[in-house]
Amino acid sequence: MIEGEAAIAEELPLTQAGLNVTWTSDLQPFRTRKVRILNGAHTMMALAAYLAGLDTVRQSMEDPVLGAFVRRGSSTRSCPFFRCPRKRRGPSPRTSWSGWPIRSSSIT
């Protein structure tokens, strides 16, 4: 997602180069959607992951019970309100970081 005028998209033909790029004139609605979906998922995950002794987002999402709970909650609670795409991506390479800062702010 790149914020910019249509003329820039013509100068930088990233989509023609095969990159998955969407140009928009206003990035704010996409930022809001991303933050709300991720905050919802992290809030659903935080306490259960802590109680299960899981330390990272990756561990939480790979856990058969907790991962299914978060995916189901995100797809049935958050995404219907934000018109989320149906395509499913693989795990993010950034999900290995410790979830403690999220858990600590979620339960205080």
C-alpha cells in the first residue's frame, strides 16, 4: 500500500513489475483497519498465550488451539467490519518477537 498521486504510479510501474502494490490517495483508512485488526488479534491472544506459557506471537499462532481461536475471532469479529481480503497469507517473518510488551500493556 503506497500513498501517492496517480501520476507517481505511472512513473513507478511497480505493479507492472509484478509487485503486489496498491496505490491510494489516502492511506489513513488502511492504517486504521490494520491497527484495529492487529490490536483485536493481540488482545484475544495475550492473556491466553501468557497462561499457556507461550512467549512469541509465532508460538501463539502455531499453537493448534490458540491459533485457531485467534484466526476464527479475527475472521468472524474484526474482518467483516473492514471488508478484509479473503486470500490467506503465510506467517509473517516478523512474528518471532516476544509478545511480552503486548501482554503487559493488555493486562494492566
